[in-house]
Amino acid sequence: MSAPAPSPLAIVDAEPLPRQDEVLTDAALAFVAELHRRFTPRRDELLARRGERRAEIARTSTLDFLPETEAVRVDDTWKVAPAPAALDDRRVEITGPTDRKMTVNALNSGARVWLADFEDASAPTWENVVTGQLNLIDAYTRNIDFTDPRSGKSYALKPAEELATVVTRPRGWHLDERHLQLDGTPVPGALVDFGLYFFHNAQRLIDLGKGPYFYLPKTESYLEARLWNDIFVFAQDYVGIPQGTVRATVLIETITAAYEMEEILYELRDHASGLNAGRWDYLFSIVKNFRDGGSKFVLPDRNLVTMTAPFMRAYTELLVRTCHKRGAHAIGGMAAFIPSRRDAEVNKVAFEKVKADKDREAGDGFDGSWVAHPDLVPIAMASFDAVLGAKPNQKDRLREDVSVAAGDLIAIDTLDAKPSYDGLRNAVAVGIRYIEAWLRGMGAVAIFNLMEDAATAEISRSQIWQWINADVVFENGEHATSDLARKVAAEELAAIRAEVGDETFEAGKWQQAHDLLLQVSLDQDYADFLTLPAYEQLR
């Protein structure tokens, strides 16, 4: 008697979408199901390991480079695989969600790379998950021209040689996709996003002279990088493309990963193309991991933690040195400013800050950097052009002058800045405004002239939580308390209602966002990720 066929994936609690059959084919779903069977048990073990690691940090209030992997760090003979031609020059990268308008604008932006985001810049509604995949397929087949029905503006792709190279970012390991289940168990969102994109586009991208390239978010250890590497090996065999075709850039946006950069590159060495410095998630991770560590780990207002802070300098300089030692690209942080159509003076000041930031990164040895808006591409490009000239990167700058001790990465108390009452107000205001948009299905949101994503909300609610639990006293004499946070949140909600009007307010999800922000900011049990309870409310 033959064995029964494997259970197919079930699409659960989802209204049919136009053209979804082009993405959710039987063959593609069979591939995702196989990924789920093989790799979700290891994902689950690694999530449990995160909890154990966090408990150890709570006990010791410290971190160090791993003794068990010292041999990897001291072995100077290994390097990552050479970059493919399409990823050799990454001097400016633009980020954004995979909606139709952004897809065309990002590909046309003049940036060398587009981070096509299924993660923090995309609220994972089923519609966003499926149509984002469709938009990328349409882009590669040049079927994405469209006219915006509201503005009447037409969007069309430039010639192929002028388009950015796509690097896709799937969701982090902690998020499940409730709409795709196998025997009642949700498939990890990371495997859905990776699996559908890889299955449909790997060969198509090879035919276009590129390949399936990925950004890996929120990695916390080299064992998580090993899991991704095993997925890449299996996936390439499954669809019959050469090993090493996949390339992955890992975001070093958790404090634990900062101590394992070399090991992460080593695990992915046949598929690695670089590391990236992601600021807001990195600060969020510091608060999350050291929230029991007392006053020396209390961060000031997020806007006062610049990349020139000593512990942030240690992190970015170690990243450049590590990448170049191993032949990988070092990619810098985000310029999140959104140019104002009405205020030229605001733009002038902001553009000067962006230029200074990108000049610093290029001068430090980074091979490229991120922007959130097409208008910032020329500014960042000029900073890197000035240093690189005709060279595709500066991986030959080994930065052997950099020496970072374990304690340097967590020397938060080297900052002079302190939390402020205005910082609390800003955290509440941004948190409510971002969460409200996220609950309506928008992951990339312009707030106060900055493009914000889920990492913004994470650092905002984490700072509120930390300041209350550390009994911070603000410069006006007020103590950070739950009651103060509720008072500020109520005032902000009233201000939003006055700003948008009763009708728009009632049509939105403002009260829901207010309540959720307070829940994750005031609960004694700190939620690992805001997006976990938020996803339960996302419809």
C-alpha cells in the first residue's frame, strides 16, 4: 500500500483575491509546505533558545563574544563567496513595501538596490502578502505599468539596465502566517514570503542576469543564520538551480547578533553578501534584553541616540571591519527623512543632516547605505561617489585600526543625554499614529516628516516601558509612571481627533491603536514583539 500524499496547505479565513491563483499555485504551495515540514521545528527550537538567552542576560546584565566559536573568529583563511555582478555595487539602496506604486518608483529611483519589504514596512494583511508577490512577478515580466485612478498619474518601468536590483526581505522568524496552515498549524511568515518569492522568481531572475537575493531580518544568533543557510541549500536543489545562486544580507539589528557577526557570515559563507546596520531595531533589542539592568542601560529619547554615540560607533565600526575582513559588503543605516512639498527650509536642514550622515558612513568604510525616499538617492549617491569613484565598493579598506571590546557595545551610560518629557510625548504620538496605520494595513508611514516602520513603534513603546520601570525623572520634575503615560496618550488622542475631524477619527482605528500602545507599554510582562498582539487585531 502506498503512503498517503502529504497534507496540502489550507488557506484559512481569507477572502479570495484577484489573480491569487497566479501566486498560490499547487506547485508553489507544495514547496512552502515542504519548507514548513522540514524547517519549522528548528525555527520553534530557536525561538525557545531566544527566551533562554534573554533569561541569562537578565541574570548577568552582560554579553560577550562566544567562547565556543572563537575558532571561527581567529581563522583568517575563510571568506564569503564573491558578490555576483548585480550585487557588487550597492552604494545606495532604497527601502519600501511591495505595493504597485512603490514597486515602480523604487525600481526607477536610481538606487542600485531596492529592498522589497514584506517585513517592517509592510503590515502583513493577506492582501499585502499575496499582491506584493504578484507585483514582483509583474515587475520581472514588465507587466506592471499602471495609472493611479485617484491622481491620474501613469507609472511605467524604465529600461532594464536602469532598474534597481531587488533584494527581498521576508518576515522575521517570530511571525506566523495565520492564513496558510498545515494540519491546523500556521506556517512561519518567513517561509511563506521566502518560499513564494523564490519558487516563482528564482529562475526568472537568473534569466535576467540577477538572482534570488534576500535581506534576513531580526536574526539573533549564528544558529538562526545556519537555519537560513540550510533552507537555501534545500531550496536551490528543489528547483534545480546551482548552489550559491542565493545571496543573503543579514541585518545586524539585535544586540546578540552584534556579538556574532563573524559567525553569522561563516554560517552563510556560500550565500552571504553582506551585513547591514539597522538602528531602531538595534536600540529596541538593547532595551528588550537589558530591561532588568538598571539605570546604566536606560536610553534617552530615540532622536538623541545618534550614530556618533560611542556604543553605536563601536557597533558600526565593528560591522565594517568584520565585513571587509571576510569579503562581504557593509551596508549603512537608514535616512528616513521625507521631503516636504511645502517647506523648503525643513528640507534644507534635513538634507544637510542626511549628507553629513552619509558622508560619515562612506568615510567609515561602508560600501553603501539606505534611504527611504527617491529624493534622497542623489544625496546619498554623491556621498558614496566622492569616496568610491568608479570602484564598486571599498571592501579593500580593512579597518584594522578598529578594536572593539565586548563592553563597548553595551556602554549605554557613555551617553550624556537623558530621557525628556518631550521624548515621552513623541514616543506616544508616533506610537499611536504608526499603530493606527498598521492596523489599517499600512506598514510604511510618513509621520512628522520621517518614514516610519514597525521598528519605530517598537523603540517607542520600549522606551515608554523602560522609563516607567526605571522610575525616570524628567527635566520638568515629573516621574515616568503608568498614569503619566495614560494622561499623555489621552491628550494625544484628543489632539488627533481635533486634527483629523470626528468623521475621519471614527472611520480610523485610533482608539484601538491608543489601547494597544498602552497595553504593550504598560504591561509588566514585556511583549517580545509589538507585532504579535497587533497581528491578532489585523484584519
